[in-house]
Amino acid sequence: MGRVTTETRTVDTPAGDARITWHPAPRPRLVLALGHGAGGGIEARDLRALAAALPPLGVTVALVEQPWRVAGKKVAPAPATLDTGWRALWPALAEREPGLGLVAGGRSAGARVACRTARELGARAVLALSFPLHPPGRPEKSRAAELLGSGVPTLVVQGGNDPFGKPAEFPAGGESGHGLLEVPYGDHSFAVPKRAPTGQDEALETITAGVAAWLEGPALL
């Protein structure tokens, strides 16, 4: 199969210029928009893996860089500013493949943005990668309400050793149904220690295969 050429678009938002890098599917049936975390950009291993694996399966992937990242800043702004940028670029995400369902998602802080805005923006579902359920060592500072309040079908993909919330800590339920996919031995960035019985390639395969199966499920048809 030939390599698919990516497309990049800059979008003006009240928080500054955002950037979308499209990984188009040859025959798209869904669009998955993924934001990055507060400590990194779209080069994260899980975002790169999904952008490579999903387009051949009919899912166009849009990797979204928030304005603070495009501007070269090292520290993410307040959550409200992140939400402002995401809301403003949503029309550009929706118009790329008109008529197709649009799934919101992201890793860490990007997952929080997707959960907070999914209902109002009309996202079909949310993919929450490494959702930061609480600050490390502070389980009493839970963000479960934010996750459970997404209002749409939501899949959480969580490393088994994530200090921001291990899979067993996550609540079940949610208004529209929430699923959880564990990546054994993975940390917050889904890195797997060398001593683990499964390797890094297997961890990424767990993510891409699990997300692909979820995107083909009845909740998203």
C-alpha cells in the first residue's frame, strides 16, 4: 500500500493559531480528532501509532496542535483556554469530511478537553488516552465527574502503571456508556519497562487494535 500524504491546516482561534495535521483515509467513514497533552505534542507514540494504523481502516485521523504549542510555548494554559481553542477549530474538523461522524479525543489534558466539550460540539464519541484521573499520589483530587459527564460513548485507554490513575481506579458507567482498555505495564505515555514480559510494540498494538475495534462497534455506527 502506498504511503498516504498528510495535509496540514492552520486555524485561527481566540487563543491563537492552532494547527491540524490530517492523515486521510482513502475511503473514510469516520473522522477521529486527537489533541495532545500538556507536556508534549502530536509526536506522542500513541498518537503517531493511531495516525498510521487507522486510515487504512476507513478512519481519517486529525492530529490537533493547540495554540500554545504552535506558538512554541513550553507550558500549557488554563483548561478554559484549551477548551476555547478546541471549540474554535471544531468547524474546521467537521467540514473536512462533511456528513461523516466526528469522534473527539486526545491524550491526557487533550482527553480532558474532549470530555468537557463533547456534548456541546456534537461529537459522536470520545477517545480518552491516558486520562489523568487525578494528580500523581492525590486520588482525592478526582476528575471522574469530568470523564463521566462527557455525555457520549467514551473509551478510556489507560496504562497499567499510570500514576495519574491506574485502570482499577476508574469508575464504571457514564451517561452514554464508558469502556476501558488497559495497556499492560504502560505508564502515562504508554512506555513499557524493558523488564516487562510484553514489549513496546505489543503495547502499541494493544492500543491500535483496541481503538479500531471500538470504532467499528455498534455505538459508533
